[in-house]
Amino acid sequence: MVPLPDAPYLKSKLPQCYRGRDNCQGAADLDISPPSAFTWLVQKGDKSAEHRGDKSAEHRGELIQPRIPKGFRDFLPEKEAERLSIVRKLQSVFERFGFLPIDTPVLEFAEVLLGKGGGETDKEVYRFTDHGGRDVAMRFDLTVPFARFMAAHLEEVGLPFRRWHAAKVWRGENTQRGRYREFMQVDFDVVGTDSASADLEILLLMRESLAALGMKSFTIRYAHRGAFNACLARLGLEARSVEVLRTIDKQRKVGAEKTRELLAGIAGPAAASEILEFIRVEETPAATLRKLSRLVGDGVEAIARLSQVASALDRLGIAGTFVLDPSITRGLDYYTGIVFESFLGDLPDIGSVCSGGRYNDLASLYTKQRLPGVGASIGLDRLMAAMEELGLAGGSSARSSVLVLFLDDSLIGVYHEIAQGLRAAGIAAEVYPEKKKLTHQFAYAEKKGIPLAVLYGAQEAAAGTVTLKDLTSRESYEGLAPADLPGRARELLR
Amino acid sequence: MVPLPDAPYLKSKLPQCYRGRDNCQGAADLDISPPSAFTWLVQKGDKSAEHRGDKSAEHRGELIQPRIPKGFRDFLPEKEAERLSIVRKLQSVFERFGFLPIDTPVLEFAEVLLGKGGGETDKEVYRFTDHGGRDVAMRFDLTVPFARFMAAHLEEVGLPFRRWHAAKVWRGENTQRGRYREFMQVDFDVVGTDSASADLEILLLMRESLAALGMKSFTIRYAHRGAFNACLARLGLEARSVEVLRTIDKQRKVGAEKTRELLAGIAGPAAASEILEFIRVEETPAATLRKLSRLVGDGVEAIARLSQVASALDRLGIAGTFVLDPSITRGLDYYTGIVFESFLGDLPDIGSVCSGGRYNDLASLYTKQRLPGVGASIGLDRLMAAMEELGLAGGSSARSSVLVLFLDDSLIGVYHEIAQGLRAAGIAAEVYPEKKKLTHQFAYAEKKGIPLAVLYGAQEAAAGTVTLKDLTSRESYEGLAPADLPGRARELLR
């Protein structure tokens, strides 16, 4: 018999009529497939492992390395189960707050993502020309697509609009800094309002999100860009603002003394003192607010806003989680109002896992409708790294609880009946798929972390009972009535 | 004051230090941002709507159309909530069966996805050269990446391995046929075993998946490629097999008489009769099996396998959902064993929403380890269309249950306290973000489908009570003690 071509190679020609792609639509699909893909069809009898083996040996001289591009990752079951569990927990928080899910395409027009003139300097964007000659790019964040989405669907969704979006984004960054080129973000925003209530809502949501993931000692630090800008303007430091901000941003790393020295070098010792005074966190938010008023003047809207937020947090009895910290400067080129970052008390060096702020106008590139808003973003990869370090990860493995052992080919229906009975009782169960040595089957259970096994062989079949085995204690429970199996399994799983 | 550049345009220069991208890592991030992005920083005072308005008017001469490429879609909240709900239900079925989640990169090396020689004819694949000169492509299905994944992680995951994967894939197909270029698939496979038990497991999983989504009258039709090939070989029709298969595939559309005519034209009237005899579904699976044995010979392994599966389905008491239908021919160039498709009784024309089959060797392009397996794929877009037609969609909107109305700026903390109290009781609640006319706030609730509203104004503040309003019946419940609010809301939500 003529050997068959290997399936994946054929699949690589994108036949329309296999299980992929909405599934087969009938004859129409066949018309696309190259006829050559069918020439071997009739030479194919029943499959036989030996015959396939021959073919493989012949074909396998030129194996392709199963590698993936740098900065990209496979998620193995344990990690992927954890990621799904995190997103699900966040989703349930968002739902409690009335935030709605949306999704947008991975590919957008480059013009939409990068602006009309933009693009030539955007080396980090995965951008290309598609078959139709369209200049397209993969999204590099969830905010620009959200802006485009709002401009396109304003009437349909209405204002104010609260959305969350958990999805992958791509940036061809330098991976030497430990960054991924494919990573996941979880964004949540309220748009269509300038209100302090929306600022507060995002702060609450950040707090609830981190708490829902089991984080214990964290703080959310907030400030207001308006106050900082007013401070710099008063000192006549407009022209040196970038240097000043960079220096402040490094403070946590280099310490206060070094920061004073650097600031004095930029702005002179007096201004340095005033800046350090400005960014210092006082004993209470009220004291910090008084200080800010003194330094930048009472009438600044930013101070009033910070005051509103601080007293609402107080009223809610959760002020302890929040720190009014004027040194927070994030989003230099983006935020216009309140800004915030989260810090994990047990992992001070990991940086912020959830940050955001208020912006003046989300979608001015695409619509005349002004869309002020406030939002935050969770960097899921950093968050997962943090949870791993804190021992909060790994509890969400999707393994089965029971393995039904396969002892006899004639009992295949019974094995699946046993598994279905367990599943109906809410217990995840799987059948070992074929007759193999029991040591093999037990080794499989151990590798997968499956704690219980069911034995049903000739002896059990004769007696009409099943045997349940606790693979941890190695104890066996023989002579169980099939109806009692789920209950007993549940007891042992407790 | 010099107007500020609009935020999104600046964002399009990919600054490292806004909320995206793992969040800010401190000074290191700033080093990447182009200095020009900061020059306007100190000119920015507190934000002001009027001032922003001016700027906008100036900038907005050149609005970018917020359009997306053909074949791509935005998912608005209702649809996205439904999609999330479907995937979550499927996930819970997969977990009960011990199937594990994985994820793979959206971008892979083109060589990996398309094979070493492949590629030049793959007009449907989004393929490009990245900044590092790598020849990469976006995945066009979840099976080729799974094959690569298995070759790369065989030791880590062990065999047999059961996985599910719900993710987007991309194909630059002709959209005139109502197809999307970005769409979602949900795949599940058992690899590392040739067993009938694994075939059965995938059939069970298909059944449970459709049932979990509320599907009522569906059938899963199965056949075996080996039996069909043996039939064609006996008739000496190897050379005409493609035509024969296409003709059979059209049978559901053109009817039996036309099919006989076409087959006779290809193979002569006698062979046509035998083929029609072969593909006919008999009264019972047993009768169909006897017929197949008679037509292709007893010893064919395919018949034994079909017989094993049929009797296990019988034993499980679910044979009524399944039809042994020898006319199922899907996956011509891919499957080697059992094949199956699902049909919705109430939507005969929509085609299969979940299909699959057994393959001999998943990953022979990448590894010498033979990996036989069996799996299926759900086309989520067709499934969602089907659910919509069947009235099974739309029950999963993520809207809030209660809107806390905003009556007084000084009560902002109280409004959020009320909302937090409802959330703590498991009731999704949101605060209208600012003081606006009540008609506005009620219109918002109506648009979002929020059924209840809480009023807390000067009167309630004085009395220490809250008012709950049923927006459907328009009844008001005044004088409620705050502690009684969640209970009363829950009653009304029932």
C-alpha cells in the first residue's frame, strides 16, 4: 500500500473541509481544497500503526523544530488554568460593579491604531500589509481600540459607559528586559463623565479586584496630575519637567538623599526642597491635602477633587488601603486628572500590578464627541508572577478528581457509565483510555495529580460492586455499591 | 495656555509609561518615551472642559474613520457577555471530563504553521516578516499549534493528554460567503491513544457540550473513514473518489434521486446503487453495522471500532442522540478513523456546529513520537448564530441589577456605600456617576435594562432611610432601613 502523507502537512494547505473553520459547509468547502489533497484517499485502508510508522520514519528526516518566537509563550495546563481562574474572578468583580464586557479585533487598520501621520517610528508594532493591500497592525494595547470602539458605537452603548476587556496585546519590545511580546491586559474604564464618583469607582474596583485574588497587604497610591503641574509651574520649572519627573520616579530606588542632590542639580537647592516637600506623604490624607493647598494654592481644582475622593474613601471605611501620594507621576503623556498605582506590601520591588488614571478625551482622533473618562489596567503577567511569589497561585488546577481505571476492553461502556455518574454528581472524572498495565495507569494518575481511582474488573463485575482507591493514603474501599460511589468519593475528596 | 495634544495621538507613539504594558516599571520606562511627548507637560494646568473643547475643534478637521477591516467584528456587551457565558459553560463541561486548558501564541513561525515547503499557496494566512526579520504568521486553526505544542512539551504534559483550547484564529477568506476573517474556535482532543474509549469520550463530550448550552433536539452522526475507503476500493473507484465524495456530500441538498443520477454518471449504475446502499442509515446501528460488514467484509477494523462505540453508547443509555451514518465524510484529507458531525433538529440548514474525528499522527512534522488522537472543534460563531435562532441567547447580559441615583454631590460617599452593601449581598449595583436630571438617570437605567433604582436625597438623609424604586412596575418602597435594602432588592429581582 502506498504510504499516506502526514496529516498536519496536508492541513497546512488549509483545506476547508476539516473540523476547523466553522466546520464543514458541505460541497462548497471541497471546491477550495487542492485536488492533490485527495489523490491518496482511496489508497487509504483501515489505519494500522505499523504502516503509519514506516511512513513516519521516511518523512521524518526533515523535522521542523517546534519552537516559538522570542517573547512568546505557551501556557501549559497549570498556568493556563490559573490565568483563566484569575480572569474569571476579575470578571465576577466587574459584573458586581455593572461593568460590561466588550471585544475588539486583534487586527486594526494601522491608521486607526497609529494615527494618520504616525507609524514610521513605531518599531514595536506588528504591522503589515494584508492580501487585500490593507495597512493593518496588531493591537498594542486595549485603550486605542476602545477609543475607536466608542467612536463607532457611541449611540448603541450610550453614556456613561463602563466596560472591561481582558485580552492579549502585542509589542515587539526588547525581550532582554524580561518583557513579553505577547501579553495580556485587563482594562476597565468609565467614559462619558468627568465626575469624582467615577474616579472613586475605579479606585474601589482596583481594591476589590486585588482582594478577590487573595491579595492581603496592598496599598493603592493616588495623586492628581493637575496638582503636580501646578507645583512645577509655580517653581518656573516647566522647561525641566521631564528631568524632574524622571528624578522623582527614581526616588524609590535611589533614596531621598540622592534624589535631593539630583533635584538640586536640576533646579537649585530651594526648588529641590520644595519639590521634596510637595511629594512627601504626610501622616493623614487631610494633612497631605493641606500641604498641597499651601504649596500650589487653594483654588486648584485638583485639590478639590483629591479632597472629595479622600473623604469618600474615609466614609466607606476603606481609607486604610489608600495613600494620597503626590509623588505618583505615571502616565506623563496621557493622564490629565487623578492617577493611581497599586503596591503589594509583601512584594515592594515588583512594582505596580494595577494602575491608571483620568483622561480628558478618549477618542478625539475618531469623533467630535468629547469622551472624558477614568480607567485602570491590570498587567496580568506581572500579577501572575506576584501571585506565584505570594503563594496565591496554583490552587486552580483543572485536574480530574477520579480516574476510572481501564481493565477490560469489554467493559468500556461500564467505565464511561461510572465516569458519567461521578460527573453528574459534580465530580470531575476521566476514564484511562485503554488497557495498560496498572502501574502505567497509576503513574498517569500521579503525574496528573488525580487523587482517587476506581477499579472495576472481573471480580467487581461478578459482585456488582466497584472498588475505590485513595491514591494518597493507598487505602482501598471494596465492595461499594455503584450508587454509593459518588458519595464516598466526595467524602475522600474533602 | 498652549493647547494640549490629544491623548490618543500621543499614545500612538507607544509611550512605555502609561497604564498599558505591565504598567510602569519606573524610570526605565521613561527612557524609551520620545522626549517630545513631554514638552507640553508643564503647560498643562488643571483640565477644563472648555479649553479642551477649543483644542478639539482645532484638531478635529482630520478625524480618522473608526472603521475595522472587513471580516472583523466588534463584540458589543450583550454579544460578548453571551460569548463569555458560552465559553464558561463549555469550560465547566471540559473540567468535569478532566480536559486541561492550554494556550499558545497567536503568532508562530510560518515554517511551523505551514511546513517547510508550504506557504506560497496560502493566500488565506496572515503572514508577514517582523522587525527581527522573522517569517511569522497568525494561527489559522488551533490544531497545528496544538501539534507544535505537543512536540515541544511532550515530556511535561505526558500521555495520554486531554486538552481544550478556546481562542481566536484568523483566515483572510472571502467574506462574501458570510465568513469572518477573525473567528473563535473551541477545540478538544485526546492524544496519545488509538483507543475506542477516547473516540467515545469525544462523542460524550460533544453531547454534553451541546446539552450544557441548552440545545434540545440534536443528533450526532458518526462514521468511519476506513469503512468508506474499503467500500470505494472494493468498487475499484479509487481514482474517482473525490467526485464520489463530493456527490455524497451534496446529497442532503440535492436529494437522493439526483445523487443516484450523478453517481451513475461517475461510476455506472451498479456501483451507484452499491454506494447509495452503503451510505444509507438503517433502522438501528446494529442493522447499519451488519450492512457495512456485508458490503466491505467482516475483517475490516473500522467495523469492529464502530461496533464497540455503538454498543457503549447503548450501554450508556444515550444511543438516541447518536446516528451511525456512513454518509458522513468530513475531513477528507485529515481524518483516518471515526468522524462525526452534529446536527440541530430545529435548524437542519445551519449545518454542523461541532465536528471532528480521529487522526493517525498529530505532530509528525515536529517529532518522531507518533501521536494518534481524536478530537472535535466547535465553531463558536455558527453556534452563537444557532443559539440566537433557537432563542437560547441573550440570557447572559452582564447588566447591573440596581442603579444608585446621584442626587447630591455631598453624598457621593453614601452612594458608593449603598452600592457596596448591595454588592456584598451578591447584587450587581452601580452608582450613576454624577448629578444630572433624574429623567436622564432613569433613561440610562432603561437603556441598560437595570430593573431597580435606589434614591437617597435630603429627605432620606434626614430620616436615615433609603427609597427603592422598581423601574418596571414603577412602584416605590420608601422608608427602608439601609440594612433591609439588599433583602428587599433581592425579593423584587426574583
